Amino acid sequence: MQRTKVRLAAAALICSAMLAIGGCGGTGGGAESKGNGAPGGAQASAGWAEQAGLNKTETAAELYAKAKEEGTVVLYSMSSRVSDVKDSFEAKYPGVKVEAYNISSVDMLEKLIREHGAGVYNADVIFTKDTGGTFTMELLKKGIVHKYMPSDIVSKMTEPYKSQVEGLVPYVEARGIFYNSEVYPKPPITNWWDLTTPEWKGRIMISDPMKSADTMDLFLAMVQNADDMKQAYKDKFGKDIDLNGSPNAGYEFIRRLSANDLILTNSGGDIVKAVGKTGQTKPPIGLAVSTKLREAQGQGLKLGVSYDIKPKVSHVEQALLYVGDQSKHPNAAKLLIRWMAGEADGNGAGLKPFNIWGAWPTRSDVKQVEDLPLEKLNVWKYDPVFFYENSPQIRDFWLKQQ
């Protein structure tokens, strides 16, 4: 199969959103910078957050009494599973309606920036991933989104999420290499460098990194942890790596992977369908988020995923919950975030749609569905500063390989 060509126009997808708030790579504006559309900039946004009580811990009962007066909470979500959250929340808290919008993290990023710049404060709760560190380094610093970290929930999280500075993380995922379990009784890939060999030429599916922030984040993690990639190469081939002019082993992996006739897609769902289809003799393998395992049951796919890959399975993918700046329904927003994080006792049904195979709740008092314990998940840490500052270079390097 021939490699799908990347359209150059896609190169600016994330960068265009970042430019809308004054930066594309680098640290951009700090907390003192004025956010577009924010009355008085980030300082005023911080004042609003304090007034809204985002630094307080209130009980669900206290918040519910106030939320009923607000009547509605608007949720921007990266996951379609929030339809289950909506149902359980409205059943638990009658009189408070959830308006849920399923939007990709990249599209959400741009939507929030455009709305905030126009003085439109529609989102109450933002449920997202960090997209190359941009939520942390831009939206959070400039007061377009705000952290809400109720102590009675955060205190029950494991480290490093108890001390998380980017925001509330109810659960984490990972990128995984999916394979057809009907053809392969055990994982055929045990080292990332396996993907650069002739055996897998034209049989590797990934989401287009120019459109998928998650794929690009994985490449960033490999570049940041180039020494690990260098050692994994030696473990695979028994010799030191020839970088061929690449800056380090992470970049060289990207170069060789790109040269192996990748199949680029727009959807992780498309990847697992192609990989797990029954009756194949030489199926592809694919890179997708670990929670795609749930599709094996619902669609009759033969899917396996390996978490035992040298040097690491991937970077950790953190789900983040924020409150939108100038939220019209701040008490309902806080109540919904508590619900999605499992509430004080860990039994809040809002976390259940995300406690599935391929996901790891960050709370010590919640029994996870996934067999592999969170502490044994072999992942690189998520570094928003490095990812944010190095995204433009990785994008440029990728485009040069196409």
C-alpha cells in the first residue's frame, strides 16, 4: 500500500490556534499576559476564578443547591462517552441539565480561543487532553481555562496526580500498538524499532500526526527521551544507531518509521477496525489510544494490544478537567467535575464510563477495570513545557520526510 501523503495545509492545524493567542512554540505569553477577550486579561480572569470559588472545596450538596438555580451546565468533551455522564448526572441531580458537545481536543482548543477572543463564554466544563502542552502553556496561563482541584478528591489520588500542576486528572490512557489476535497469539511487536523493519513495510497504521495531537505528542516523547530510544535500538539490532544526520535517536526513529510506507488515517476507530477484522492472513498493525480495546467487544473485532514494548509503551495521556473562564454556571461546573472525577467517595457514576479496559483511574480508592496496575504502566511522563516548546521542530521534521 502506498503511503498517504500529508496535505501541507494540515501543518498549521494546531499552530493556527496557538497563533490566535500570540504564540506558536516557545513559552508564549505568561500568566501576566492579557488573554484575548478577557476583561483586564489574565489578572481579571484569576479574580473571576477566585470569586467563583474555584479555590474552595464545597460538598456536593452545597453545590447542588446553587447549581439548581443555574439550571444548566455546558460541557465541551473530547469523548463521546459523556452521553453516559449526562444521563447519570441528570438522574443524580434533577433540575440541572447537561449540554454536552463532543469535540476533538484540537478543535476544542481553537474553538475556546476564538470564543474567548470574541468575549463569548459558552463552555462551563472542558474535558480534554493537553495537545502538545498548549492547554497548559497557553490557555491555562492566560486564564482561558481554570483549574478546579477540590481537596477531598485530590487527596485520594495517587502521585504524581495528587500534586498535578496542569489540572485535575481523573484517569490516564496510553498509546498502544494494536494487533490482530486471531493471527497473532501473542504481540508481534516488542520494540518500537520493529516498526522500521521490512517485515512491516506498508502494514503500519497511525493517525496522521499533523491532525492528531496525540500521535505528535508520542513523537515528542520519543525525541525528549532519545537516550531510551537509542538503547532500544541497540537491544533490537545489537549495535549502536547510525543517526544519518538526525538530531537524536528519537528523530531518527521518526525518519525511519515515515520511510516504511505508513498508512495515515484520520481516526483511531478506522485503525482498530482494519487491524481487528476477522479472516485476515496478513493484517496490519496500528497505533491507537489504549481505550479502543472496548471496540473489540462491541464490533466483534479480534484485537490485542501490547504494553510490554521497549523502551516504553508510550507517554502517559492525561485526561484533564477544567472550568471555562467566566463560566455562566460555575457551581454546576464544579458539581459536574466532581461527578466525572468520582465524587468524594469514589462512587460517582460520572467516572465509570472512563474506568474501562485501557484506562487507569488516578484514585487509590477506585478499583480499576484494567488488569495492569497503574504503577506498572511503563510510560514516559507527560512534559507540557518540552512538548510545547518543541512541537514546531517536530512538525517541520515530519513534513520534510513526506
